[in-house]
Amino acid sequence: MPMKVDIISEWTGEIGEVTIGATKKEGGSRCAAIVIGGGSGFPFLGGSAPGRKPLIAFEFCDDPKLWSPIVTELEGDVVNDAGDWAARVEELHRPDLLRFYLTSTRRRGFQDFSQLRRTVEEVLERSTLPLIVEGSIDPAIDSETFLCCGEAGEGERLLLGTAEEGRYRSVAAAAMAYGHSVIAQSPIDVNLAKQLNILLRETGVPHDRIVIDPYTGALGYGFEYSYSAMERIRFAALKGDEDLAMPMISSAIDSLNIKEVREADPGQRGEMAVKWELYTAVSSVIAGASVVCVRHPETIVPLRSAIDSLWGKTGGGD
Amino acid sequence: MALKALDIYKLLPKKNCKECGEPTCLTFAMKLAAGKADIEKCPYLDEEARRILGASTKPPIQLVKIGVGERSFAVGDEFVQFRHEKTFNHQPGILVAVSDLWPDDRIQDVVREVRDGVLVRIGTDLRLDGIAIRCESGSAEEFSRAVAAVEAKADLPEVLMAADPVVMEAGLSVCGAFRPLIYAATHENYQGMCALARKFGCPLTIRAESLESMAELSALAAKEGAPALLIDPSAATLSDYVKKATAIRQNAVSKTVPDLGYPIFFDTTVTGMQDAALALGVDKYASVLVCDRLSIPSRNALLTLRQNIYTDPQKPIQMNPGIYRVGEPVRDSPVFLSVNFSLTYFTLQGYLEASGVPCYMLVVDTEGYSVLTAVAGGKLNETLVAESIKKTGLESEVDHRTLIIPGYAAPLSGKIEDESGWKVLVGPRDAAGVAEFLEKEWKK
Amino acid sequence: MQDVEKSSFSGKAELLKMLDGIEGEFSYEGTAYHLPVTYAITGRAIHTGDEARSAYEDTGGNPLVAAECITSFEQAKHGKEEDPYTGFIVDSVLRKLGYSLVDGSILGLALLAGTPPRPDTAAAICRELQEKYILTFLAGDVISSLMESGVKVGAEYRLVPLGKKPLRGIHFIDIIARVAMMFGGVAPGDTDRLLRYAQERARAFVIVFSGLDEPEIEVYDTFSLLGIPILSVDGYDGREWVQVEAGDAVGKGLDLKGIKVTVTAIPIPMACSPAFEGKSIRKEEMFVEFGGGRSPAFELLRSRPAEEVTDGKVTVIGPEIEDIREGSAVPLAIIVDVYGKTMKKDYEPVLERRIHNFVNYGEGTWHVAQRDLVWVRISKEAVAHGVRIEHLGELIAAKFRIDFPDLLDAIQVTLITDEKKVLEAKGEAGLIYEERDERIRGMKDTDVDTFYSCTLCQTFAPNHVCIITPERPALCGAITWLDGKIAYEISPSGANQPVLKGDMIDEVRGEFEGVNRFVKKASHGEVDRCSLYSILEYPMTCCGCFECIAVMVPEVNGFLIVNREFTGETPSGMTFSTLAGTIGGGAQTPGFAGISKGYILSDRFLQAEGGIERLVWMPSLLKEELHDRLVQKLKEGGIESLFDKIADEEKAVALEDLIEYLARVDHPALGMPPLI
């Protein structure tokens, strides 16, 4: 007697959607307004469609001294000008999104906010992909930094990072005042993620403008905690917890700095970086991340093939 | 629904005879509930209890051992769908494929690589597990030659991959005593393959397209007396694999379809995207992964991912206590106290490296607890620190006597000074602040 | 004195006359919100006199609408007022202002209007507003008065001069209306939401001097509809206008709108940080010590009515540091009086315990124990840097303000070093301690309708939910019901949430409908039922940080308890760590429970199974630790002899020993009904 094997699905919740980027028609200058998130299941669990296809963001910065030499050496002089770099990334590496780190703000005593504003404007001028901007990490300059980012990107529907517990007001303010969205990062813990989302909501940031970053440890350096945190956040959201029902972004930012990669045989270092990012990113999308970030340009092609193979070329699955 | 320890205890004879090896029936019940004991160990169980307990305490996924000796491994015995629910128990074996079309030396290059290649992480040796010998010649002689070539170089676990039972038997006649995995029985050849599995006492992989026919085939194979099974959902693409593997795992752990309660076999070479397939295999339920020869970077990333995913989420990975060096420290370099919770260690190490100041890390044994937890729970205390300074010979490494302790350990600073005789500087609470701390506090 | 009610009545007529006079087309530039107040209230864009008059009529004669239309018309007709007056503030500037409000770099908004009695009155108010991070708008003669007395005005000084006439104060309201629409999601025309937003979220108040004409009084009086208090420094009386002295105006405004200014730097000549918490001050390093058996000393925190607490006031009664000989022991009373709208008497002991941490945060101060057992030292080094006894008070007051901004509105510290007065006060304190103990000891689960949860451990025990009740502390022993309650007050979105008991399902097992509902949700649907007083049926889940484990020993009808510190094997055949490994991780394991030491002494302990008489074994160290309290408890129950009948590892190692021992001492559990 032939039997039927079912997939058991008992979810009730849905993941919210967040839009990044605004086209000319919408008051911005991006080539597209990308929607991330959505869906009502785990990727490939639950029998229904796997949800929206995850996107690849390429990370770059405005002060290459604070970036991995593996990348800066490969990219060449272009890294000294954020606008040039942005243009090159878009033309050559072709990610889905750009994630721009204002690493210049991390220099001690940074105060040059007018330059900062020009830098963001330049990156916007030289690129067309929806943009994620990472501001300062120092509370002392948060207020001015995020005001710059918010203003310079007005109308562009940026995704701004990064809000943390105890350091979220300026990012939230920039998002609310200038129509952007916020990355909310908590240290690998489902309850802390929820708490931060509640704080943001109370400040006035609506749910459809929050992207959860559960913090992604590099492979071998706590990645397993992040992997499970992502699964648990998604799980809680599907069970109906609206304070966790936002799309997630994952970036194992330390991947290129860890010993295994940094101290790899020089002939293999580039490949080591790519594999480290690839294994992490593939695992993150299967754990529920909607955006995965990479820093090595050569990670993009194999990662895209994997995502295409999982979600289909056109994505969406449905 | 798994039975709780108390429910199991009620069914036990309550004699406390110790014949099962446990001191009391209650202890035995606890172990049964956790899937860590075998019901057969109890000699006084009545039939009814045996029936109930047998079904309920048997792991939903069969435990299968592959290979013999030092490098042999076991897979299966899994209970949960998500690792955070409890833990994943048995990491997948990764076997590198060779072909019987290859000359011996080419085969043996691969064998040597798998035999000797090692990645040392957190005090553990990580290795690939074995060799998959693929029959592409169609010839029993060539196949047995290839198996012999592998056998000549190493005692590694093997998968014999051949569709024809006659060819398979030729391979098994070389290595059948070493419990290789037979691949694969299908609806067409299962009787022959099962007979071989029975004859050589080897685990057998069955392969079918749909989950329904897979469940059917596993029942047939079990009836034919195959001692242990793996199942290959024969996925050709990544999404096909993930979908099927997820469904198998779900139906197995929920015991909805017990005939799917076997470890999963995944041949990643057919996907054309080996790295992604291997990563997904590790994340999503594969127990045996077959792949083509891996570059060192692929291998390292794969072994590290596997180590990560198969870490018990309720038990932090621990570092070995001792002195660790960051950069090339000298006799007046700073010394940082840290705990042996790996995440704490790696985080601090990363920031120390980023600071560019060579220094020492004194890692003490807090049983894997983070600083905050270790301080709260009394695991991190002045006696431990003082003893660790002595035991590690730290005093002969540096000329100064100043120890930088984590910010959260501040309540202990005075006691550590008294107990160790070292001067204590309280560092930042967050490791991200160490560079600034070194600049402001250490240099002055 | 101008009577607000009367003036506003005649002002209404005049306002209407002015409204009748407007004609032609007019609008503001640089805004997408038309005439923002009118737009927010009516949802309509006004450009002509007729539209203005009809909007006024349709809003039932709202003076704000009138004032806005008149202002807009006048600006269109006469052009923008000359510098420094800003007139209407454009959207792009406003966006930045909204940013600063959300961001926290501006804490609130104030409007100063009218003619100050003396220039320095306004100057002092402005200085205070600047210090308190309030963005201040100015309208009327107050502007010229400030400028004459040398005060710099302009946005960069957080003093924004809106216009020459107090009527231009209407811009203050158009700003609030636009903030509501830009940031608060208030739709134009949705008056209810506008009012609610303004009342709840707009941290704004108005200070008026004399000189408002009648239409202006009518307009300003309407501000109170938006929850904006009007503080009258002089000249007005009636309606809801609050009379204040000039010097109290800012404080009153902040208070009425609940604006709290947080301080981070504590102005004392001593560093203050958790980093110094563990620094001890040895005898040879100490300048002076208090208490510790060497002199009488105590500390007490009391909740007082608002009028009895002057925020930030520190008083030293008795000798100061300069009157004290180095190396001596001096009496000390630390009395902290606090006031807070939501402060409750129950919180006193919990807050009082923080004094210990705070004093230890000082680089040169050290503190151990609590209540009348305290022992405090100040180091020579600190004294050399100028630290005095009063600085202890400054430190305590400042830290309370920083750590409990929402709970405490005022903190006042009194330090007594005069022996006679310390002894006197100590006697009173003793009574308060006793009363508190009595209250907490006596607090029963049946006295409250709310328990508290703790989900801190879900990081590693995903489905674990601790339910904390007055009679059952968290299983880690670290959080009592009161701690949970306060943690929730301080951080409403934190890990401790209120759990309404709801209907009783089973009294003996302690199962409540509300608790079940909460646990089901907080355990992500994994745990359906939770009985608080039973270990056999639906016991609470276990995380991993429980102090002790209670284990059923069915052979003797009892339970044994093993604490974390005990490393040996228990008669059950398992060690603490084996047991912990099996029951931890957030699972329900009938027959086993992670518990706190305190719970052993609770009447609810093993309530469903028959109470403490089921207790058959515990490690000798634990027995010793609990000795006094346990004996006391047993005595109260008339079963004092039980204490010696409870076995320990010296009396019974294996199960067989235990069975034999219990039989020998005739332990009551043996005679109780079997557990299974």
C-alpha cells in the first residue's frame, strides 16, 4: 500500500517585510526598491514556498586602513575613494545590495562630519543599488554621524546600522526623520533581540522598518550560536511573536580577520577567505537570513549559484 | 511523545539490582529517557514493559557504525530537528571519492591526504573520515583492485559504491570485514545487496526517488535482514536535497514515519556545487557526505562548520587553560586574565590582536563559563587565579606583576591581589574596549 | 493680575475680528503640511480668508486655527519679520529638530513668551533651560529683553526667537503638530490621535510673563488641550494656568511633563566606576572607618512624601573629615530619603542593597554588609584628593538618580557622624528593619495576584520559564518576587515580566490558569502546564543555574536535595552534575526539580507531595548552612525532631544506607503514602 509522507507544518505567524532603496519615481535614485523578508515558513520546511530569495550585500568602507588587506590588495587603489569603490563593486562584483561602512568615524577624535556627508552623497551618486550605511560605533559621535547619514540619504530609503541596546536613539531618529530603516543588533540572543525591537517600537520606529541582526560570529568563532539564534528568532516569529517577525541580516564581519584566514598560506589566503565566507553565508540563509553580507568579491559568484539553486533563478519560489 | 524518566521508572522492576550497570532503577530510567541506555540491559523487564519501553526509548534515528578501528565513526541516534532543542549527537562522516578507473597511485594520493590531513582547532584534531570507492569501470576486478589500493595505504572507513551486487561482492571480499558502507540498494537490486549486507555484517545504503518509495524500500530491506541502514534521497539539486532531508528528519524524529528513521546519505558530487552542498549537508541532517577531493580551504571551512554545528548548544566549547600568546610578547608585555569559555577567549583574542600590542592571555578553568556567569557562580575566584599563575609558570614569563582582569570580574580585584600578590588592573567590561584601555591605562 | 477666564472671553471676540480681516491668498513656504495646526486638526489645506473662516467655524471656533491663519496671513502680507526673528520654521529644519528629540540630545521643548519683569529673570530661566537640554522658543518682548542683557539667541544656542509678538508662539504649536505628523504617524484630520500624541509624547511646556493681550491669552489657554502646561511667572490667574516663582518655573515644567535630566558625571573628587567594586581598602590604607563592630553604624533607605525630599540635598550632621583623626573609627548613619511617583514601600530594601554597590564604586571608598552591620572605609589617598564624608552622600544620590531615573524623582541623603544622634536613629532603623522582615516573611502567594517571570536563561535553555512568587524565589536563588517586580518597573521590556495568576486550577499543586497561559507563550508553545508547588506533576522547567536539585527517592517515599557545591554521589546514584545535565536545558522532568535554597524553607516546598516531611537527605554543608532557619521552621510546625532524621553523606552514601538509616531514626516519610 503506497503511503503518503507529509511535512508537518504548524506555523501561524508571518515574517514582516522591509523595503530598501527608493527609485526615482519614489523620490530616490536607486535602480530598484527591494523588498526583503516575508513568508510564513522556514526555508524548505513547512511544505509551502521557501519565501523570498535571500540577497547578497557586498561590504566596503571609506577608510580602507580598517579593512582586511586581503580585500584591499585585491581591489587596488580604488579602495581609497569610496565613490570609485562603490562604482567598481556595482559594475564588476554585482551584488544585490551595497553595505557601506563609515570606518573613517572609527578613528580617534573623528569630527569631520561635512566630509562624512560628502562621502555618503558621493557613494549615492556613483552607485544605483539599494544601500545599507553603517555609521559610527562610538556613542560620543553617534548623534552627528547618524544625522549626516540620515540627511545625506533622504529619500533613498537606506537601511541604517546599527542600533544596539543602550545605543539606538540616534539611528532610530535618523530613520524616523528621513524615512530610512534600521538594523537592530543584539548579541546572539533571541530575548535580547526582542527587547531591542520593543525599545525601537516604543521610540516610534515601526516594525516594517526594522531588520534584525542577531550578530554572526565567524565560522569557528561562535558561528554555531548565531546559527541557532537565527533559527530560534525565525521559529519564534513563525509561532506568532510579532516582536521578532522581521527579516534578518547576517554578516560574519570577522571572517577575514580570524587566524585561520589571516595566517593561511599566502597562496591560499584568498581562497580561504572565500570559502570561510561561503560556508558561513550558505548556512545563514538556510537558518533564515534574508540578507547575507560578504567582503571578498569572489564569494559572490559561488554564493549566488547556491542561492539560485536553492530558491530558483527568479526567486520567490511561488 | 518521548516518555519522561518518571514514566519509565514506573515500568521498571524497581529492584535496584544494579545488573544494568546503574546504581538504581531511577538512574537507569533517567538514562533511558535521555536515550543514553539500552533497554536490553535490564534483565527483569516483563514483556509488556519491554514492548512499551522498547518503542519509546529507541532513538528515532538508528545508530549506525561505519568502519573499524581508530577512525571508525558512528552516525544517527538523533532526536531533534533543531540543534537548539537539545543537540545534534553524531557529526556526519565526510568521505572523499576515488574511482576504480584511476591508477593505484592516484587513488593512494587521495588516501594519504585523507589519512594524514589534519586541522587543529581548539585543541581538537579535525579530519576527514574516509574514502568512497566508486565503481565506474563496471568491472568486479577493477573495483576490487581499487579497494585493495585503498586498503594498502590506510585503515580508513569506506563506502563501496557499485550498482551491481556482483561487483559489490568483489569489493566486499577485500574489505568486508572492516564494516564498509554498501552503496546502494534500490528497488531493483535490494535483495542482492541485502544479502551482501547480511553476509558481511555491513551497513547498507538504500536509495529511492520519493520519500514514499524510500520508506517502502527501507521496510523491505529490514525484512531482508539488512543489519543497519542509511538512506539516500537521491537529490540532484541543493533545494531538492534540503527539502527531502528536512522532511525525512521531521518524520523520523516525530516518529510519524518510523521507516524513515535512518541516517541520511548525501553524495554532493552530483550537485555541481560541492562547497554549498557540503555546507547544507552539515547544517541539514546529512550523516554521510561523499565529495570529490577538497582543497585545503574548502576542507578547513567544512571541518570547522561541522565542529560548530555539532557542538552541544547547552555546553560551551572550552579552551584548555594555560598561557596563550598574542603576537610576540616580551617580558614586560601586559597579561590579560580570561576564562576558558571559547567565545570569550576568541572575542578577547581578536580585539587584542587588533590592538597591535603583543600580550599574554592567562586562561583559567571556569568550566567553560563566561566571565559574568563564572563570577556570579563563584567559578572564577581568587584561589583559582592565584593557583593558575603558579601552575602555568607565568611568573617566569614576565618581569612585572600586574594582571589585567575583565571588567565584570572587578568585584574580585582586591581578593586576587591579596591571594596572588599581583597588582590588579581592572580592564573594560567589553573586550571591544581593550585597545583603548591599553593605550590609556597600560602605557602610563 | 489678569483673569484668564475673563480675558480669554473678550479675547475671543477680538480674535474673530482679526480673522474677519484676512483676505487674499496666503501660505507658508518650505512645508508639506500647509498651515500645520489647521491641517493636523481638519485635514484641510487653507489658502484664503474664506477657507480660514470656515475652518475656524468647523472646529467650533478653535483659537489655534484662528491664530495660525492670522499669523500666516500677516507673514504673507508684510513679509518675514527682520532678523533675528525666525517666523515660521521650515520642514527641513524641523526634521533635524525631531531627530534631536528622538535621539535624546534635546530632552524637551519650552516656549517663553511675554515681557519679563527684569531682564535677568528671563536670562536665568534660559540658562537653566539650556543646562537641562531643553530647546527653547521665544515670542514677544522677552527676546529684546534677553538680547539687551547680553544673552545670545539663535538656534545654535537652543534659544529660537519666533517673533516680536507673543501671538507668534503659535509656531510652537505648529512644530508640535508637524512632529506628530512626521514622527508620530498622526494622519491629518485625526484630531483624537493628535491630542493623544501631544498629551503623551510631546515633552513641552510654556512659561509666560505678563504682557499677553487678550486674544493671546485666549490662544495660549487653548494649549492646555494638548497637555501643554502654562506656567505663569506673573500677571495671570485662573483656568489651568500654574502660578510659579521665576526660579521654580523650569523645575516645575520638567516635573509636570516628566522630563528627566540624566547626569553621568558625578562631581566629586574621586573616580566612580564598577571597575573599583572589588578594591578593598586595607587597614594601613584607610583614613577612617565606620561600623564593622568598631563603631555604631547603619544605613537606611526610606520612601518619603515629595515635600519631605529635596532632590540632591546632602547633609552631614556631626564631624566632617577635617574633624576626624586619621585611623579612627567613627559612628555613621546613612539615611537615604527618596520620593518617586511609582516608588513603593516594598522596594525600599531592594534599593537599600544598592548602597553597597554604589559606595564600592568609589575609588577610595569601601563597603561591606548591610543594614546595621555595615562597615565602611575611606582611604587616605581619597582624603588627600579632597574626599569628604559629604561626597559619600553625593555619590549615593547621583548613582540612584542614574540607575533609577524612572522610579525616583528625588533623592536626599543625610549622613550622621555624631554618636548620640546615630544611636538614636539606629534604634528607629531597627524597628523599620524588623517591620520589613515581618512583611516579607509574612508575604504569601495568596496575598498577590501577580507573579513575575524570568527568561534570562533562555539563551541556553530555550524553553525555560521561571515563575517567581513571594514564596518561591527564582531557582537560581538570585531573584526574589520583589526583585522581579522592581526589575519590571525599571525595565518594562526586560526579562522579568508580570504574570497574572488568573483562575486557580489546583490549589495543592499550585496550578493557575494565568501562569499556564504565560508559560505556554514564553516557552514558545513547548510547555502547556506548570504547577508551582509540585515536583511530580507538571513541575517547573529547569534552566541550568539552579542552586539545588530535589530528587525523588521512591524507595523511601521521599526526596533528597543536593546543592551545586556538593560534588559527591547522592544516594540516588547520581551526582549533582549528572542530574543537572539530565534535567537542565529547559525541560520539564517530573520527579526532579531545580530549586533555590530559599525555597526549601518555604511552606510551599513539596506542598503537593506532603511537605518538608518528605525530605530525607541533603549534604551536610547545606544542612549546616540552613541549620538555624530550618530548625526554626520545623519548630514552628512542631516537627523539630525531623532535622536530625534528615540524612547526609556521612550518614548515608548509597541508597541501601539511606533506607537503613531512615528506618533506624523512624523518618516520617516512610510512613507516608508512596510517591508512585
